[in-house]
Amino acid sequence: MFQTMIAPSVPTATPIDAQAEQRLRITAGLVSLGVGSVLLVFKFVAYQLTGSAAVFSDALESIVNVVAALFALGGLVFAGRPADRSHPYGHGKIEFFSAAFEGGLIAFAAVMIFYEAGHALWQGILPRQLDVGIAITAGAGVANLLLGMYLVRTGKRCQSLTLVADGQHVISDFWTSAGVVVGLVLVELTGYAWLDPLVAAAVAVHLGITGFGLVRYAAGGLLDEEDRELLEKLVQAMNTAMRPGIVRVHNTRAIRSGRFTHVDAHLVVPEFWTVKHAHDEADAFEREVIAAGALSGEIVFHTDPCRRLYCSQCELPACPIRAEPFRQRQAMTVEEIIQPDRPW
């Protein structure tokens, strides 16, 4: 058994493409900050006009949106910096900090909304000018839905956790606004003042769940929790890139740092291959896997000798050590490639 260290691969995108992606991220961050700031003004105008606890809860979440968008923009700029000697895997992990910060802000907003809802319920305040509040809140909600869809789509295209998390949060704000609108309509129809703080409390519960979910997801990323979606992408790329002599893959571990992906894996090759031959084949296989999976990063292969245990699945022609005839190569699965030992 010997180890072959593969030099970092050239990213799937060319440097120009990488720069274009970074510009797209920054543009999306600026759009999020700008739209969020405008909506914040409109929502606080609606709160001043109505005095509604539910509208206040929606406006308070908009403050979170703006602060989170500002922090996310800084994170996007930092995450876009290339890898250096001090940060060999790049600076992409900052995106998880950004998501955790946003989740914490959302949870804090939930607490503040609960407090305001309790105060409004105790005082029995009846909101005013409900038609204006309904119109402004509904318009802001639709704007948030469109913004959130744009951020999620851009984030997935650019492999940016920050944009995806921000977009999902903004979309959740749409549902918050929808709930507020329903609550205001019910208050206007029934005249029951207690419905307004009740809706605000429901918004707070929703925000608390959203905030906890974001913090949990960010913690998983910082602790390099298994990324099933990434592993599915990897095994599909490996099956596509398979060639004679590349027998099987196991003990695969993968982590993400922003758009950069680092993979460690054991690669089974014919035991009669020289070190140079094994290195060259592993190097070529790495490039093909990264290209097939449209990944940006590197794969470090530890090569294992076949020990004549895989002959029935190895189609290498004229093999001098073959112990049994080749029958059929089976496609690898995620469960196989993550097994620490020989998979079967």
C-alpha cells in the first residue's frame, strides 16, 4: 500500500468564469441589501400607521434581513478571496459563520416579537388603518418572495451557502407577511384586538424555528458534517469517469469550503502497476471526476493494491495476474465509496 498525493486541480471554471461568479455573488448581495433596506422603510411606515403588533413583527424581521444582508455581503467578499498559504482550502468557511450569525439574529428577533405581542395583548390595543397596513405588507411580501427566489437561484448557481441561506430566509419572510395579512384581515372583519398579537406570536414561533435551523445547518458545515448531496454528486462523477485499471473507490471523505471542495479517498488499482503508472492514472482519474462533477477543488487519492480480489469487476485487458475472468463492472454507490475498508 502506498500513497499518491495529487496536486490541486485547476477549478472547473476558468479564472474569468470564477471572477464572473464572484461578481454575480457580490451583485446579488448588493441587491439583497438594497431591496431589504427599501422594504424595511415601507414596513415601519405601515407599523406607524397601524400600530399593529403583527406588522411590527414583520418590520422587525426586516431589520434582521438588512443586518444579515450587510454581514453576508462582507462574507461574500471575504469568501471570494483565493486560497493562500495561511488558508490552503480557501476562505469559504466564512459563509457558515454568516449563516450562523443570520440564524442568531432571527432567533433574537423572535424573542423581541414575543415581548411586543405580550405587551399588545395585555394592553388590548386595536390596530388602525388596517387597509393601508394590509396593502403595504402584502406588497412587501411579494417583493420578498421574488428577491428570495433570485438569491436562492444565484446561490445554487455560484455554490454560495450565504446566498442560499439568505434567500431561504427572505422567502420565509414572505410567509411571515402572508400570515400578517391574514391576521389583519381577520381583525378588520371581526374587530377582535387579541387576534393581532396572536398572529405576532405565531410569527415569532416561525422565526424561532427558522433561526434555529440556520444555526444548526451552519454548525454542521463548520464541523464538516457529511454532505449527502455532495457524495451523490461525487459517486455519479466517479462512475462516469471510470476507466480500465481504476478498479474501485472507498473510504471517501469530502468537505466544502465555499465553492472549494476537498476530497480524500482510497483508490484500488492493479497491484503490478509501478508507482509512476499508478500516480499518472490517479491524476487523470481525478481530473475526469472533477470535470464530470463540475467541481472546483482537489482530490487526494491513497492508492490500494487490488490483491486480486476484484478480478470479476476489472476489465483491464491482458492483466498478467488475473485470478478469475471479468464478468461485469457494477456502478458504485455512496454507501460503497464511504466504507472505510474494502467494500465487499
